[in-house]
Amino acid sequence: MSRLIDSYNRPIDYLRISVTDRCNLRCVYCMPAEGIPLSESENILRYEELLRIADIAVRHGITKIRLTGGEPLVRKGIVEFIEKLAKLKGLEDLSLTTNGVLLKEFAFQLKKAGLNRINVSIDSLKPDRFYKITRGDFLNKVMEGLEESEKVGLSPVKINCVVIKGFNEDEILDFALLTKKKPYHIRFIEYMPFEVEEGWQKEKCISTSELVGIINKFQELIPLGNQEKRTGPARRYKFKDGLGEIGFISPISDHFCGSCNRLRLTSDGKLRTCLFSDEEIDIKGALRSGCSDKELEDILFNAVRKKPEKHFINDNIFKKCSRTMSFIGG
Ligand code: SAM
Ligand code: SF4
């Protein structure tokens, strides 16, 4: 079977599926307090439609699928959907990104359904600050969700932490130190520009080297993997006595476009080949007009061919993405 390879010779083997645009939190950098206008439910791809696209994608070289949103755990039937996805022959890695609010009650069922691992988003370990950023008083629940995920073997448990200068950079060490007590993988993520957040400024981003410097002052970080030739977006490290690891994802200051292997599917049925490009390729229309598998394949291949060489955040022509992360699927 032919493989999905883009015009710059990058093999595309990673599909991110946003299963919903709904969410039970309102993080300030992702959604306004009143929420965003949501898609009508008939405009959201049904599970059988998602499964059909995933099946075709896996037959053409996708080996990793991540489910995201919005908040994927608020969509009814998510466990049964995962159970079906996990059975796709050729799929090697099935993961999910969640805000963790419902994780404690779902962790066991997710593992049993065939989910391999989980990313949980936490930007502060202080309840009042957690509330300020998410507009939800759920830090304890999220921490319980982490424990439960570890217990049931959703491994590794990764923590996504968006670092914003002047907001939470004083907690970097607290997050890093968690990896001494727990086998968690902390991923510090650079704050990215989306239209919802008027306050985004480049100055609020903290570069990987600054973050590494802050942690190194406390204890030396040992580099993992090949720092020059990365295989994933994160620069990875650990403490000598760490159980987990610490990674840095810097799409702005240290972009990884050269090795980008991703394709995204939005909950309303659009393919996106770059997080920061507003170009979308509709797949829902074809699906709902009774197209053949061959036609769906062609849409996937055409989309991949259009994948841009890199994003333009650091260039003058860049403008903020007009859709929020909750829509695109972060
Ligand atoms: N609701 C789930 C969650 O919060 O993990 C999944 C969807 S959320 C859009 C996925 C990830 O995008 C989260 O880790 C979130 O912190 C991140 N995110 C959202 N807006 C962002 C921004 N402006 N800059 C950096 N990361 C962002
Ligand atoms: Fe919801 Fe995740 Fe966006 Fe926060 S980052 S509002 S949890 S979708």
C-alpha cells in the first residue's frame, strides 16, 4: 500500500483526531469564559465516520493516533470508540490528551479499551492559580486522575504544562521535581498564538534554553535521545535520580517543522496539515455524500501533499490562527 509522504519527503504517520469541540473547562488561552460558538451536533463527525477515516489512514502509514478536543472525555461513547480504534491492524500507538477532570472515573475503562497512554494538561500545582487559568476548581480531581492512570498502567503518564512568563514560570522547578517522586513525563510547552487570547505576546514565551537553565541551576539535567537529530517534537532530559523525564516543546523558539509527521482532523471534519495554518481540507462533505474508500484516500493524499514546509510564526507574514486549539485539536 502506498504511504502518506508530503512534498518535502516527510513521512506522515501521526494522526490527531479532535473528537469534540466541547469542554468542561475554559482555559484562558484556549476559550473565552462564555465558551465559543459550538458546532451543531450533526456537523460533528460520527464515530463510524471517524473510524472509517482512521482505518484508511492506518492502511496508508499512520501508526500513531492521538484523540483530543475540546475535552475528549466529555463525548459520550468515547470508550467504545477507543475499543474499536485499538483494533485497527497496523496502529501501534493510541493515546489521548485530556484536562484530567474526568480521568479518575475513566482511566481503568480507557486502559481496558486499548488506550496505551495519556497526556494530562496541568499548568499549575497551586489550586488558586489552577482555578485562574482553567476557570475550574478541579486540581485535586486532576491529581487523582494522574494517580489512577499510573495505577491502571496508562504508561507513560505525561503532563503537558504551558509555560507563560509572569504567570507560572516560578513553578517550573516544582513540576520538574515531580519526576523524582513519580514516573511522570513532564512536557513544558511554549505558549502559542491563537485568536481567542488577545494577550498573547512573544515576550510571554520562554525558550527551552531559559527553562533548562532554570532547572540546571538546581540540579543538572541529563540529555536523553539525540538532541541534534530529534525523532519527536520534545527535547528530552532527566535527573540522575529521576523516575520520570522532563521534555521541552518549543514550536516557536525552536520549531520542529523539519521532522513534522502530523496530520490533524477537526471534529467538524476538516483535515489540517499544520497547526498554525488556516488552510483546511474538507473530508466530511465527501463522507456524507457516499464516497468510496478510494475517494477518501485521494483526499488524504491531496491534503498531505499540501502540507507546508514550515510555519511562519517567526516571520512577518504570520497571523494568529483564527480557530482555537479546542476546535483544531491541540
Ligand atoms: N482538553 C484537553 C486538554 O486540555 O488537555 C485536550 C485539548 S487541549 C486544546 C490540548 C492542549 O492544547 C492542552 O495541553 C492545552 O494546554 C494546549 N493549548 C491550548 N491552547 C494553547 C496555547 N495557546 N498555547 C499552548 N498550548 C495550548
Ligand atoms: Fe478545554 Fe483543553 Fe482548551 Fe482547556 S485547553 S479549555 S481543557 S480544550
